[in-house]
Amino acid sequence: MPTTLVLLLFAYLLGSVSGSLLLGRFRGVDIRTRGSGNAGGTNALRTLGWKFALGVVVIDIGKGVLATWLALTFAPADGPWAPRALGFAAAFVAAMGHVWPLWHGFRGGKGVGTLLGGLVVLWPLALLPLFLVWVCVLVASGYVGLASIIATACLVPLAVWTKVDLPAQVFSVAAPLLVVFTHRANVRRLLAGTESRFERVRFWRRRA
């Protein structure tokens, strides 16, 4: 039990290392004072450019990968959870650290990249279908938040269709719930018609 708790605590602390805030310190910028005020990859792209955003995404996905791999690798044989279950729990806890980072006043990003890092280790076959859904929704609507919500929600039917194990089933429900919660402001803006679009990615609109 102590080892399990230590691994989960480390996952949270690792998740609390925000890519945008860490890189922003090197540039003397707090991204939470720019654009939407969110410490995530989308706001990084809009306000500081693609190179900065790429670094943010690599860090945010990477910490999800590392937290999950460590839990999977060092899960105690006599622990309360099987290694795979602990791995999914660590991925989710790391995402919570990203959303509520200890090192940054509990004001972080939205957790999508860190959850994705967990899938890289534990459920890689889910990556391609989720990515395709995300791209299709983004190109059709121009809304990054909506694309993230719908793509993550596709974990549920994917889990049913592929008949995954119980830890993956639980994660397939918990992850979309967290993403919807962290995007609640986006949902309100969508309903109000005030959400910002990425018009550059709406290729079909350009041809029309």
C-alpha cells in the first residue's frame, strides 16, 4: 500500500509540472495572463506560436507517459491494484496534477495531453481512432475544445466495441468526465455562440 500511494503521489507531482508554465519561465511569460488564460497547448499556440506550443505538448504528453510507465513498472506484486489498474490510475492522477498543479497555485491546463500520455503506454490502439475523430471535428467546426471533448468521449464506445479490461473501461468513463469538466467554460461559450474558432483549419470552408 505505501508503494502504491507513493507512485500515485509522484504521478500527481509529475503532472503538476506544467509544460507551458515551465517553458514560459524561460521566456519571462506567464501564459495564464495571455489569451484565454489557460495553461495548455491551444492557448500556447494562439499566443506564443507553434514552436512554443510544440514544446508544451511534448512535456504534457511526456509526463503522462512517464507517470504511467513508472506506475506500471514499479507496481508492487502484493499491492491492492494490479499493475495495469495502477497505471491507469496514475495517468488520471497525473492529469489531475496538470489541471490543479501544486507548483503553480493549482491553476493549470485541461489535462487532455496528459491523459493521452497514459493511452500511449496502456492503450495505444485507441490513439489513431481518437486522433481521427479529433481532426475531423476540428476541421469541420474549428473548435479545439469541442474536438477534444468528442474525441475523448469516443473512448466509451471504443471500450465497448473492443471489449477492453475493467481498468480501461473505468478510464474510458473517467477521462471524458474530467475533460468535460475542464472544458466547461468552452461549453458555455459554445452554447452562447462566443467560442473562438481556428478558422485556418477549416479547409472545406475555404473551398466553399
